[in-house]
Amino acid sequence: MPHFVIHCLDAPGALPQRLQHYDDHKAYLASASVNILVSGPLTSDDGQTMIGSFFLVEAQTRSEVEAFNAADPFARNGIWDSVRIHRFTKRVDNR
């Protein structure tokens, strides 16, 4: 199944909104329509301040990934200022 990377950067000043919708976001991910391989917050250089989100997912089509992303509470509430989705080709498996 194809892999996709979703790279999202928060809008300036979005941290309070991010925290307000965090539980809804986590619940949404638990019932995801795509197979999430890796996900988590992007942080500033301090390693603590959340500034965005990263996902590595499996899905049949890019349109499935776009629909998954658009339905996320963070997307619906304008937390992400920038979203980039790219097809990803896995080359190495270090298991």
C-alpha cells in the first residue's frame, strides 16, 4: 500500500487553540480512515513547544489522505496554517 507524509505547520498564535482541541484530535486519530504508521507534534527547537503535526500514513490514494486530513479537528478549526502532503517511498527497513 502506498505511503504518504503529511506535514502541517500551525498558524501563528495557534497553541491555545491546539490545546483546546487536542482531545478531539487524539480521538479522531484513534478512528482514522487511513493506517497511521507514525504521528506526532512538530516542536520548536526547545523540544517542547508544539508548532505543527507530522504523519506517515498508508492509504490507497492521495484523495483518501486529503479527506483524512481535512476532517481532522485541527484542520477544521484552523489550527494548521500550512499542510503539505507528499507520496513517500520507503527504502530501508531497520527492523
